[in-house]
Amino acid sequence: MRLTREQLIEAVSSQMPARRWQHTLGVMQSAIELAERYGADPQRAELAAIVHDVAKYWPVHRQAAVIAENGLNTDLLNYDAPLWHSEVGAHVAEQEYGIEDREVIDAIRYHTSGREEMTLLDKVVCLADYIEPGRDFPGVALIREKALLSLEEGLIAGFDSTIRVLLERGQTIFPTTVLARNDLLRQLATREQAAQTRPVTENKGG
Amino acid sequence: MRLTREQLIEAVSSQMPARRWQHTLGVMQSAIELAERYGADPQRAELAAIVHDVAKYWPVHRQAAVIAENGLNTDLLNYDAPLWHSEVGAHVAEQEYGIEDREVIDAIRYHTSGREEMTLLDKVVCLADYIEPGRDFPGVALIREKALLSLEEGLIAGFDSTIRVLLERGQTIFPTTVLARNDLLRQLATREQAAQTRPVTENKGG
């Protein structure tokens, strides 16, 4: 049984400190804006944004237990705990909130790590999480700038900043994020190549 | 039929510009030094160092053909060409120079990318390639410093610098390098943990 938007907001916001719920409100806003800009469905983008951090403040042992006990992606447990809440959030969305929209569930699941062949909705939610108005970290201005060019350029800048932080801190890098970034670079290159081989007249509006 | 050391040097050096052979001489020296410092076999380290860049100046289409036609790791062809010569070099070492020592061949194969569970010889040759006396790039001083602490810390600093360059250039990152770095970080953490749980008397020389 699917919860209403208001029930969802009540259920999710009660599981995190007020400051984090403010972040979620920002992601909802940015996800709607990016969806409108880049042709995704704003309602589905907002839905994924509402739920994306539901498990963020659960004790990590509870997050790990959900992953281990439900046959989810246990490889995540070999990596740092901040990666776990996305997988748990996708599970909660499906099992507790009755969300059946596979793309919404996946956008929650991959909002931190990204993945190869990200869907339009994956891209919108993941990038919104980087650039929502409340975010203030070194490099966020560049990501916001790139987000105006394309979802792909925004996300590459976002993943770049994440990888740089992990290098500085001497932490492991989740390989899926590297695969996601590689794939986005290839999507950009393919698009650029297509633009270059387009007949000249087309560029002149012909 | 295995070539002698002198025949090998002749065969390899003739396939690259003099400047690159100077680099190889540096890697031979550093590989011997690192082997002696960290308990690897200096002769095998030097052997891998002699051959490691044999294919570096082959035309890239020839490198790609060797990989494709001999059932080598074709995934490399999805990544930038500077990764290819290591795989080709390992093939040449085995097929043309009659080197049968599996660890020497692997040290050649993984000298650019690294891999999970690097052998002692892999580590020595890969790190020597980063720090040989002729190297002069931003960050090499830090890698040389870390190389005095351990092979693992030296290599992590090396891979960090490679990944930073790829981020700056907007190039794809070979996932195996990320897996190698993750594995080295875990090896360090395990060693540190073991050191901390050692009885106190041992630290006092008891």
C-alpha cells in the first residue's frame, strides 16, 4: 500500500535530525528544477528525493543488518558506511512505503555511488544531492556551474570532488563510482563526436 | 630459449628512443634498491625492469593488435592507450624473450595499472617506475618519501598522483588501479591493527 506524499514526508522526516530534513527539502527542490530543465518527470524526481536519505541516520549496524539479511548488495559492506544508506533507502522505499516504480527505487539506490548507464532519473537525483541550495563544500560552485551545461558534466564534477576528498583522506574509492564517471565521460565524448559530424547546415539552423 | 641479460638489454633498448632507455636504466636501479630494502629478489626485479617498457614506443595500433590477436586482456582497449604497453610487454617477455618466471611476467604486466593482491615483485617494479631518479613530475618527491616508509605507502601515493592527473585531464580512470589502491589501503590498515594489538613488551624489545 503506497503512502501519500504527505504520509511519506511525515514518515521520512521523523527519522532524521531537522538539519538533515532541511537538506532533503533542498534536494527535492533541486531535483524538481533539474527534472524540468532536462526533461525528466518532476514528480518522480521529487518522490525519490523525499525518500533518498531515509536511512542516513540509522545506526550503521542496523543499516548493515538490512543489507546482509535481505540479500542486497553486500559488497557495499566492504566499503565505508556512508555508502550503505542508499541501498537501505531503496529497500525501505519498496518494502515499507510501497513504492513500485523501479526507476524511483533505483534513483534512491544509486544516489550516492552512481552506476554505469545511469538513468535520467538517477542523474537528476544524484546531481540534486550534490548541488541543493544548502550544500556548502569546496568545489560545490563548480558543480553548480557544470550542472547548467548538462547532467553529465555536473555529475562528473561531483564525482571528481568526491574522489578528491577520498584521496585526501586516504580512504578507499568505491569502484562503481569510477565506472559511473568513466561512463559519463564516454557519453559526453559520443555526444561531442555526433555534434561534430552533423552537417554544417544544421548548425546554421538549416 | 631465454636471452642473456646483455641480449635482453640490446633487444629492448633498440625499441625505444635513448631518452626512454635512460628511464629504464633508472627503473632498473630503483627496482634493485627497493628489492634489497624490502626483501624481494634484486635479480628478478631488475629483469622485469629491463623489459617493462619494451612496447612503450610501438605504434598503438600494433599494441592493440597484439592484445586482440593473442587473447590478452581486451578490456584495456576500452581505456587510454598508455595502459596497453604493459600487457604487450608481458606477452613479448614470455613469447619472444623466453622468460618463464610467472612473477616477473606479471610484474611487467601490472607495472602501470597495479592490481588487487600485488605480489612483492609487482610492488617493487611498479613503485620503481614512479620514483626512478630521472622522474620529475609534481608529487614525485612525496612518493619518494613514502617509498622509504613502505612499498604500500609509496604505491598509494603513486596511484593517488595518477588518479589526480586523470581527474584534472577529464580522462577515464582504469578501475583496476582503484582496486589496487583500495587493497593497499586495507593491507596498511591490517598491519597497523596487528601492530596495535601486539603485546606492549614486544614494543619494548622484550
